[in-house]
Amino acid sequence: MAALTLGLSTTAHAEENCSDSSDNGGAKATFKAYGEHLLVDDVFADGHSAIGHIEIYGDGHYWYWNRNGADSGVRDVNLSIAEGTTVHVGAFLGNWDGTTTGGIDFNSNNVIPYCIGTA
């Protein structure tokens, strides 16, 4: 009986990375489970910003813009997410209008569901 108890108590939830791109590939969002980072990459110099979206179960939806252009590098957002939490990640294109969700082209990523990761 002790061996069975030991086996059940050592079960762990694995961290899982996740990556998604906009339909044209111009925006990419990658969730790195170790350290909980969301990387937002503007891949093409097409005049649009890249937006990374993350839904953290039990916490809400967050939108992170990389408005600096394709040659500026990847935006690294350091998050704090409880271990074992499921996240959905998506990548979109947009034109910044001064608000977090205004200017997002929600039709730029029609893949459903977006990628699923675990912190």
C-alpha cells in the first residue's frame, strides 16, 4: 500500500510551451512555461503591429503589443502565473489606436482553438 501512495503523491503537472502565429505569419506569440514568459514577435515589416493574446484560466484575457516594428526584436513579457494553470495563446495583427484592444484585427487569426500551454 505504501508504494501505491508514493506513486500517487509524486504525480506532477508538466509545464508546456505553446506558440501561435497570425494567419499570414506576420505576428507570432510564444508562451514559455519555464519562468512564464510571453514572447511577441513582429515577423514582417508590413506596417502592422504584432499582438500577443493570452487567456490565463481563472484570471482573464491580456493583450500585449509589439509596436516597434519587425526589426526591433521580440517583446518579452515576464508574467506571474501559478504552476499548473492552463493558458490559451493567440497572435494577431493590428494598428495601435491608443487603447489595449482597439485597432486589433480580430480576423487576422482565425485558427480556433489557439494553442494551449500550461504554466
